[in-house]
Amino acid sequence: MKIFFSGIGGSGVSALAGFAAAKGHTVAGSDRLFDNDPQHPLISTLTRSGIRLAPQNGEGIDPSCDLAVFSTAIEESNPDLIQARASGVSIRTRPEYLAELVGQFRTIAVAGTSGKSTTSGMLAFLMQRLGMSPGFIGGGRVKQFRTAANPGNYSAGNSDILVIEACESDGSIVNYRPEHSIIANLQLDHHSVAETSRMFELLAGHTSGLVITGGDDRNLAACSISNQVKYSINTGSAYRAADIIYQRFSSQFTVGGQHFSLSLPGEHNLYNALACIALLAEMGIPLQRIAELLPEFSGIERRFDIHLNDGSHLVVDDYAHNPHKIASLMRTMQGISERICYIFQPHGFGPTRMMKDGYINVFSRYLRETDRLLLLPIYYAGGTAAQDISSADIAGPLRSAGRSAAALQSRAGIFEAPLEEHAFVVLGARDDSLSVLAEEIARSLQAAS
């Protein structure tokens, strides 16, 4: 097939496009991100995979296209969409196309409001190392899947198994019909807890095989999910971690008497590993074999990526962007450093408006007297959202609560005063340039030492 992907710069669409190209389809695409930044590093990665890129002005679509797939961020006025309709090309949204793929494979859907990128990537990696050769379509970039022609968010595989990151953000998760599902947790993120609960119940009901759930999550416990297999740390379950030792950048634990080592830090990553262990064990993989492979997994890009760790300073880049993810990250950091500067970029005006109180609560709870929070301007990727909230609406209440918090006008404000903390954590979603910022902070610290 000849498939055109509009919005191909996004993590979800680029994964679909790469997967389609690797499966032998003729793939092209466009993104206004690339139109605005012709030197964007993803451009060379996609073109090396055989994907042809066009300006997002409609010229990449013609009647010879069999299908045009659009990001949900594409507006009705977008030239690509107008051209596809005028040319009579079959149109799908990204979630619609993914739902079709789910039905073509023995799919494992990994859902949850936090941790699904790491869990799905970890599961795909472990299954690959186990010789199961799964396909993988994710939102996060698995470090060990990345090549010059693959961002790391997909793997073609050569079996009938497909592991997907099943995001609830656009509601399409209710259309998936997977063989197995993991539902990790349930907190406020893109929708209310009640609405997300309904979606997760439908996903579980549409799953023909195993439903693996986080047994410690109270919101999940209130869901109506039949025949679930639970994993846990604090409550009883079939796959409960014991003998846990949290180290600075790794963890040790046992499940069913089998010792495991995890090369990622924090309780949240232990939960991610338990989800994979539970599913694989239920599929018949011996715990000992999983334990042999688990330490090899090195993680997902922008999930606790360390840019500097020289004994004097630590610089971490992380995707944490909702209150639950931020809390997990801050708890992990508190076990590592006594003095931390958090640099947070909220993403999107709508999400920031919805989660403002959650942000204020989590930073109020976890910022210590020795910590500092710098809030960058809200990340805006285009669209028609009302710009009626700013980072100052988060910083103000935090200062009133006695926390050290400031809303900056630009990133340059980070460097206007000496960087005196031991640890610096850059956090926020969707904007890959945050990794560049973390690297700039690392270089500044090295130059000053």
C-alpha cells in the first residue's frame, strides 16, 4: 500500500509510519514541525528508513495514495486533509489506523495513566530477547531499538505478536480488541478518573485473554474488571515484590522466590517491571529466564535520562508531566540528592488548566526547603486552545505555600544566576528540545567546575 502520514513528527504517528515502512509499505508524510525546523533530527532518521517527506501543504497527497493517516492534532483546515478529501483518498485518524492493526495481530495492549511507555518498551524488549520477535508500536523511544533509521518507537518483528502502547488520551482505546492487556494504574491525566475508569473497563472487557492489573492502585481496584491477574508491592497478589532494595539508579527484589535486578531507579519502575513479569509468567515463561534478561533493559529516552553524573552534579531529563508521574519522579530523586532544582515545562494550555491544582498539590508536597522549582512557559505546539493560563498560575500558589518557585519568561532565565544545586531535573512532555536543555545545563555545570 501507499500510505501518507500527516503529523509524522509526533511520537505516535512516527511509530506507525516506521512500522508500516518496515512491513514493506510505501510511506510518505509531512509535519509542520519539519516545515518550521528543516534541521530537525527526526527528518534524517525517517528518510533513512525510506520514508519520503513533503511540506504540509497538501502536495504530498494525490489520488495514487491508498490511505492517508492523520494525527488527531490536525485541524479541519489543514491543507493535507483538504487535499486527501479532494483526491478521494481513504482517510483514517492515527487511532483508527492503530485499532485496525490491533485486529490484525495477536496484540498486547499496555495501558495506564503512567508508565505505559516504559512498560510496553520493556515488554517488547524482553519478548525480543526471549526469541518471540514481537512487533512494537510505542510512544516512547526504546534505547536499544534506536538506530540511524529508527527513532526507537517501533520494531517490525516477524511474528504475529504486536505490543502497543494503548493511550487513553483520545478515547480510542475503547475500540481496541487485544489478546492480552496490561492496565497499570489509574490517575488524573487526559481525562477525569471516572471517564478513564470507564475506558479501562471497556478495554478489559474487549480483551480475549489475560488482563494484568496494578494491584496497589485504589482507583483501579474500584473498576469492574473480571478475571484479572494482579501484581503489587504493598498488597497481596500473585506477583508481589518482596525483599526490595532501592539503590540510587537500580533496584533489587524477588518475586515468587526468584531474585530480580532492574537497571532503572525508583518504585515506579519496579511496578513497570512487575507488570512485564506477571504477563510473561502467565504466558508460560519461567521466572528464572525473565530474571536473566531484565537487567539488560536500559530504558526509554527521556525517562530518567542522565546527562551528567560526575560525582559533583547530576542532570536528569524526564518525560514526567502529570501529577502522578511527577510525584514518582520526585520521590525517586529524594533518595538520590538533598538539594534539587526542578525545571518543569507544562505541556498544552488545556492539560495545564485541567491539572493545575494537581501540579500545585504535588509540588507543595514534595518540594523540600532545600529544593527549587523553575517553571518554563507552557509548551504550545499550535492549535486553537484558549491561552488563558500560564506557569505563573502554578508558581504563585506555591510561593504562598512557602515553596521556592518561579515562573520564567524564557529558558535563558535558568542561567541568569549561578547553578548551585547538586541535582537538576528537567521535566515535561512532547518537547524533544528539553533534552537539549538538559545537555546545556550539564555543559554549563562542567564549565563552571
